[in-house]
Amino acid sequence: MWNKADIELRWSLLSLQYTREVVEVLAAGRPQPVRALVYSATPDNPGFSATALKDLPHAARIIAHAHGPSGANIEYLRQLHRWLCDIGEKDQHINRLMALVDGMGS
């Protein structure tokens, strides 16, 4: 999993190409929201794709092959998917994205 040092390195290198915010989310089996840190690429980021926001197969192709300062995008997706499964979250968007990427033989 990502550790705080990895996240801070990524943020310090790319702070002009991402926004960072703390949000509250409802997690399965928890009565109270939990705080989560969300990074979003801005259009200034060379890896940003407006098409990927609307086209999941396109997003999967990018994720399957893209690498950034913190490593392969596919590893980030795999870790996120695994963590969501481990905590009992059923995120259909992430599940479908993971299935599409896995279907590419990455």
C-alpha cells in the first residue's frame, strides 16, 4: 500500500498538476463518514485525459500502460481495488475498471 512518504513525494513533485482535498465518505458497515484524501489530476497534468472521464475503456488503456513518479498506474489501481475489497466496499466503477485492465493482459 501507499505510505505517507510516497504520497508526499508525489504531491511535492506534481503539486501544480493535481488538486488535493480531504472529503468525507460513507464506508460499508460504518455508521459515521470517514475522512479520505483525494488527488485529482488537473488539465495541466500531461497525463490528464478528458476523454477518460467519460470513456471507461479509454481510461483502462491509459492505466494499463501509464507510469508516473510513484510507479505504474496499474499498481495504484490494483492496490485501491484490493483495499476496497478488503474493507467490504463494492465500488462498481473500480471493479469494472479493474476487469477492463485485467482483460488487456497487463
